[in-house]
Amino acid sequence: MTREPTNVSGNIILSPSYNPNLDLPTTEQGFCDTQDAQEGVIWKTVECKINVKTLHKMTPWKLLRAGATPGNRLEYDGMELNIATIGTADTSIIAKLWVEYDVDVAITLNQPLPGSPNILTSASVFSNAGLQGVLTGVAATVVYGAPTITNDPLDVFYNSTTFRPPAGNYKVTANTVLYDNTGEYFSVQSYLEKNGSAISPNCFVENPANAIFGAAQDVLSCSTCNIVYANGADTFIYQVYAIGAAGLLNIQANAAQIIWEVI
């Protein structure tokens, strides 16, 4: 809604960007090149109607955020409305911006809707990348490989050892299998860390002292399950801590997995 008299020169542009990850345009052509952009003289009311289908072209929903959030903004923001002026002498006060919108707020479902083609639409799954050696008495952060797109519908930020999920509540299930090339007694503890601190409960597994071992490849399997809140900046790692092994310990390829589920 304009605040300028009719003798004021210049134009105003309302330019919706349906991809918030794109950079702000720097030219008149760039502002006018977006879908549903509108340009008009500075003294006349300019109206821009947003295409709802385009607003939700990736998913029928968006996550909520209270401020700047790292990660893919398409999960949170349907669009940006960029405003530009051309040929105006004074841009201190030009007009009032009126926005009308409808918002439906819902709780995120842990299970996919009936008939969904992908049973893991609300879970992201990561497996370890390859053979990883583990030293007894030293905490080891499990190294994971990059997931396929279909294995990470939640778009969890990941850099091989560290996870940074979008803001929300999650059920995190992590498991690993530790191999020892010597028949011996040893124990292993596994746990999830949030921002450098261990989360309870964790897992502690040990071979009984009177067990009869084979010549090689003695195995311990451990698993943890935690309910955690992430604010969008929180980081998580999964660690294993072996005790009492004299042999060579390792986590073999595809022998560790971590699953992030929205709850």
C-alpha cells in the first residue's frame, strides 16, 4: 500500500523466491525473473499473489524455527519475498506491506501415512563406511558413510562422525558389532553424545569370564536407544569404548548403524 504522492518517480518490485537457498538478486531483471513477481510505479498499490502449490512443491509441510537454523532451509521456509526499488530518490519511507496468510500447525508423525511409497519417510539411516580399528581403553567415534537420498529424507547434516539434525524431537537407535581377532575376555560400552556429553541410557556388554572362545573373531554386539531433542545447532556422535582386549579390535564395514526417527 503506497505512501507516496503521484508525482514521485520510480518503481517498486515484489519478487517471491520459492527457493530460500538462492542468493538475493542484484539487478532489476533478476528481481523480475522470479515466478509471480510484480513491478509497478512507486505511488500505486502493487499486489503479489503467491502460488500455494509452488510454495509446497517439495513437501506438503514445513518445520518450524525460531531463528537462524543451519541446514537446508527448504525444510523450514516455503519462500522469501524480496522487495526492491528502481529510480526512487528517497527510500526511507515508501509504503506499508500487508501480508495475508493461512497456517495449519500439526505435530510431526512418527509413522508414514497409509499408502506411502517409502516406509522410511520419517527416518534417516546411516551405516559405517568401512573397516575401522578400535583401541582398547580408548573411546572411538564411529565413522559413517554418506547415505543415499532415499535413506535420508530428514536431511540430517552429517560429516562422517558428527550429526546435526534439523530442530525437533528424535528417537535415535545406534548399534555396532565389535570384532576381536583373539579368543579372550573383553567388554565394550557404547553411548550417544550430545554436544560433547554422554546421554543416558548407554549400553555395556561383556564376555563372561568363563566363556569358551574360539581361535579368532570373537564378537560383541551393543545397541543404544535414546529420545533426544535437537535445536538445529546441537551435534551428536556415537562412541564405543572397549576394555580388556589384547587382540586387534575392529568394526567391520556395515557392522554399525544409526537411525534417526522423528517423534
